[in-house]
Amino acid sequence: MTLAKDKDSQNPIVRTFQNAIVNPLRESRGEMRKVVWPTREEVIRLTIVVLVLSSAISVVLFSADSIYTWLLLQLQTIVTAG
């Protein structure tokens, strides 16, 4: 008489836990091993690109906002003076 347990004889709660928690973690670990990480130079270069583009877009948005604010003030002045 052997006391070896089958996987089928496991408690359904244990199997559900294993399927819901353990399997996705194992799959994630396997996927992380496949990732090709960028080199230090690539990270620095891309960080600079992001900072430059973010700065340029912020200048454009600030300029547009300032122009629209000025135009709105001019329009309010014309309406109240008229």
C-alpha cells in the first residue's frame, strides 16, 4: 500500500489557488527571462529624447495657452468697453 498522492486527489481549493496565483507568477518569471534589456547608453539616449520632447511640447502648450488667454482678455475688454 503506497501513500503517494495523485494530483487529481488534491483539495480543489489548493488546485484553484495554484491555478490562480502560482501559475501566472511562473509564467511571468518565464517571460521576464525572455526580455532583452536596453544597454546603459540606450537608456541615457532615450531619456534625453523624452526630456527634450517633453520640454518642447510644454513650451508649445504654454505659448498657445498664453496667446488664447491674451485674446480672451482682449475680447473681454472690447465687450465691456463697447
